[in-house]
Amino acid sequence: MAILKLYEYPHPILRKKCERVTKVDDEMRKFLDDILETMYADKGCGLAAPQVGVSKRVIVLDDNPSDKDESLRNPMYLVNPEIIWKSEEKVLFCEGCLSLPDQRADVERHEKIRVHFLDYNGKEQEILAEDLLAIILQHEIDHLDGILYIDHLSRLKRSRLLKKLEKYREENKEKGEKND
Ligand SMILES: [Zn+2]
């Protein structure tokens, strides 16, 4: 397995609509292993293929990521995931994204969703997701259509968040230079 390079905002690959996967073969399974390892290495609870520079409809997630005890992990691989039903009830949750490091904001999502997808073995699956799992799924599936969570914010909140991101990057650049 390998850790893949993360693509951060505003890289254009994050804005592209991803292509459907035609076959879940060994090559795809190797990619699924790598993207999952990258997600754990960066302490994320979800990661979409465009975030590692691959414009394909693939996401991985874990609604119970644990650094300490790997046996508690609950990884999920979803190829060509599609939301086929959404509840009318919505919930607010404070989201973050590995492509916008160190930032968080409240986003409104459907409380429950039903998702159709292909699993690690290319088998068709359907799940009814709620709570954190439903939120992660909506966030990651958005990535496959070039949508970031900041797109769900008001213009004012978005520009504030992007300014904070810029500041965070400046500060970390300075720290990095001092450590050299
Ligand atoms: Zn994200």
C-alpha cells in the first residue's frame, strides 16, 4: 500500500465532475487500499478520489476512525455511489475537509439517505445511512461532482473561511521555513 499525494483547494481537479468506474478489478482494489491508507494517515474520516488526483467516482470512509486500535476501524469502499433517496429532515454538522486543512464550518445535510454503490468486490450494495455516516457520505459524494462543503456556505462565511485558510497556510509556510 502507498500513501497518495493530497490535492488541496483551489486545485482544479477538485472542481471536475468525476467519471464512472466501469469495472472493479485488481487495479481498482489497489487504488481503494491506497486511498484508504491515505485517509487514515491524514486522520480523515472520508476521502474522495479527486482529492488524491484521480477523477473517478470512488470514495472511502470510516465513521469510527481509530488511530489507537486498528481493530475498531470500520472502513467502507464505495464505487459509483449514488444517492437514491434523501429524508426531508435536515441536520447541521460542523464539517472539515482534508483539501481545506485546519478549517471547519457548519453545513446543513439530509439526516438520512439511501445510497446505491459497488463494493470492494464490485458487488452491488445499498445502504440506509443516518447520523455521521449520512453526513460523511453526502460530503464525499459531493466531491465526485466537483462540489466542496464551502459551496454550501453563505458567500460571507465562505470568504471568511478562505481568508483563514490563507492565513493558516502563510503561518505554516513560515514555520516550515524556520525548521529547514
Ligand atoms: Zn472533503
